[in-house]
Amino acid sequence: MSNYSFWFVVGSQFLYGPDVLDTVAARASEMAEELSKVLPYPLIYKVTAKTNAEIADVVREANYDKTCAGIITWCHTFSPSKMWINGLANLQKPYCHFATQYNREIPNEEIDMDFMNLNQAAHGDREHGFIAARLRMPRKVIAGYWQDAEVQQRIASWMKAAIGVAVSKEMKVMRFGDNMREVAVTEGDKVEVQIKLGWQVNTWAVGDLVKEMNAVTEQDIDKLVTVYEDHYDIATDNIEAIRYQAREEIAMRRMMDREGCKAFTNTFQDLYGMKQLPGLASQHLMAEGYGYGGEGDWKVSAMTAILKAMGENGNGASAFMEDYTYHLVKGSEYSLGAHMLEVCPSVAADRPRIETHHLGIGMNEEDPARLVFEGKAGKGIVCSLIDMGGRLRLIVQDIEAVKPIMPMPNLPVARVMWRAMPDLLTGVECWITAGGAHHTVLSYDVTAEQMHDWATMMDIEFVHISKDTTPEKLEEELFLKDLAWKLK
Ligand code: MN
């Protein structure tokens, strides 16, 4: 992540003379430098653009520079927007229009016509906004004073969504085996997803993984077990099961790193030659930033990796999740989320324990080791990407996670408990109406606004279920969006 930067492109024109242009350039450079101190990625001042050619050049450069994750534009002065058309029409990177102003206050005694000509963002940013609207460009508009913390926070948040775009475009998913038989929602058009989101989703034989596992040495395993001991409490006498998971993790990681994959799937229905479904192995890989999807769910796997990359420090608190069962006591309604084994410890409230238990489902010859913990309390979201046939729909629901209201001592897996918005049952009705899957990415540090920004940049449908959603409004929204996306 540390390689990415954003480019600051400032609009102007020759009308004002060289002194004004020098001032604009000096201030833009100062602003980029100051903002870079507080933003998660550097903002690099590139140009004060005054001609069609300058804008076309900087866009061409941005498109081809792998480290450029997006451009942020601003018009210190007026900048006639016909000269932006050729450049913007070719822009392939995320685009944010920052409507700000160098000065916070109107200087009562000093203000004259020279001041007005130099400081006319109120005027220039409107001309700039028109042309992007006219071009129907996906973009983020952020208005506010550049030194205000809330405004800087919004730019930071958009930057992370743009990083999600960069990560998406390079995403490679390694599938071990196919999807679980007969399941619908985990299916999808892999060609369409590659065209739209950039994902390369391909399959590898479980037999290749077993071969790789056999090549892992006891010394390699010793080293990884030490890492497990540093991060987790060992709450089992079955050390061999832990060592077996380490063998699986090392083998999967080697195969993924060799192919440049950042996400993977497997299925309990196809473990030929393996003695345990990877539990601890998948969980620790997720903690390291890899995406995972159970039952061959490659869409949720890639999304998990992308949300992780959008989160804090490029590896945030986002986890592959599954809605398992409900608590329907009136006034205390909750979803209980978990998975067979594979819940990411980035969402744990406390230090996870490694346990081994029997797993009846699937082809396990031995009891798989897994991490068991409670999820932390806090606001968050769950997201599901579904294939509607001809287009993708991203559904995001706001949630409030709580400390699980009971200890559930016989539940042998990690668990997260939450209330969906607007309330559990209305939230469930809305989710089901929209077609959301049982698998989701649950995140504590990526927001619905960021996912909206991401969906806009990826040009896919976005549905947000929030505290203000009603089933009636949602049905109408889905009906209208269905029509609009068929025309698009
Ligand atoms: Mn599942």
C-alpha cells in the first residue's frame, strides 16, 4: 500500500498574468505538502493547468503510472472547462473534486478586485463541476476548508476507497476446488467480473496443494507455530492438529504468493488428500490481509481482501462472515454470525484461543484446529456482492455489533453478534428483498460511504440499507434501479 500516492491537479488560465499563476502554484504546492502530513497517502502537487494539452498530458501520465491511485482537482481561480474535456474523457483513475479555498476568511479591509480574481474557487469550482456532470463522470465531490479536520477525514476516507479500486484492479483469486454443489448466490460471471472489477479468478487443483503441503519442512512449521504462540493462546493438547494447520497455511501462502494471489477459496466438499479443513490456517492468512471465502465463494473472498486493504493501515478489521442464526426475543433481537471455522481474528475483542473440536461436516479425518473468540462491539457494516445477471449489485447494511449477550460455551467457533439496521427484522426483510447473500464481509473500519464511493468508481449498482430504510422505499428503489441498469 505504501507505494500509492494521489495527484493534485489545479485548474487556472492565462487571463490573470504570471504573478497570479505563480501564487496559485505556490499555494497548491503548500496545500499538498500540508495535507500529506495528515492524509493516509501522499498528495503530490502536479500542475497548475492552463491549457487543454497540459490537462491531457497529466491525465495520460496518471493513467499509466501504477503508483497513482487517483487525482484530486481544485480550481483556485476560474478555469474554463472546455479545455478539460479531452483530458477528463480519457481519465481511467479515481477522481475527486475538492471544492475548497486557500483562505478561510474574507479579509474585510483588504478585499478588492485583485483579491477576488485570485480567490474565486466558489466560481471556478462550479464551472469545473459542470463539465464532469456533463461528461457523466463518476467522481467524488468534497466541499470544505482544507485545514479542517472533518474535511481532511473525508478526503482520507475517499483515498482509502480509491485504494480499494487499485487493489480490485490487480486482484487475483486462487480457487481450490469449485463452489459448493447447488448453491446459487456464490455463483457468478467471472468474465464480467474481470471486465468490470479487474479480478482474475482461476482454479487450482487440491492435489497441487497437497503436493505443496508435503514439501513443507518441520522447521518451517516450527517457525509458524512460534508466530501462533505470539498471537494466540493454545487451548488444546492436540499440538499435531496445530502443526497440520501450519503446514496447510505455509503451502497455501506459497502457492498464492507465487501466483500473486491476494485471496482464496476452498470447499469442505473437496479436501482430497487433506486431513483437516483449513481453519486456523485460513484465519491466520486473513489476519495477514488475504481474502477468504468458504464453499468456493470467490466474490466474498475478493471483497474481503479489498475491504481489508481499504481499512486501517492497509489491513483493517474486516472479516469473511456468515449469518448463522437469530436471537428473536422481543427488544433484544440479534444475528449471530460465525462460520464453520474461518472467522478472521482482526474482529476479535480479546486474544483468540486455539482449540480443536470435531467437525462433522465435510471430509475431515482429524479434528481441525481453529481460533475461537468473541467479536468486538461497535458500529460497522456488512456487504454482499451479488450477480444479478448482466450486472453486479453491491448491498451494504449498517450494523451495530455488541458483545455476545451469552457465553455459548459449547459453540466451538468464533462468533460475532449484531443488530442490523433499521432493526433486526426490518433489516432482514430489506436484505432478503435486495437479494443479499448469507456470506458477507463484516467491517468495523470501512464505512457505507466508502463502499458507495467504491461502487461508483467501479460502475456497479449500490444499495444501502440504513436506519432510514423502509421495505417500501427499498422496493421502489430496486425497481427503478433495475430499469436504469438495463438501459445503461
Ligand atoms: Mn458458508
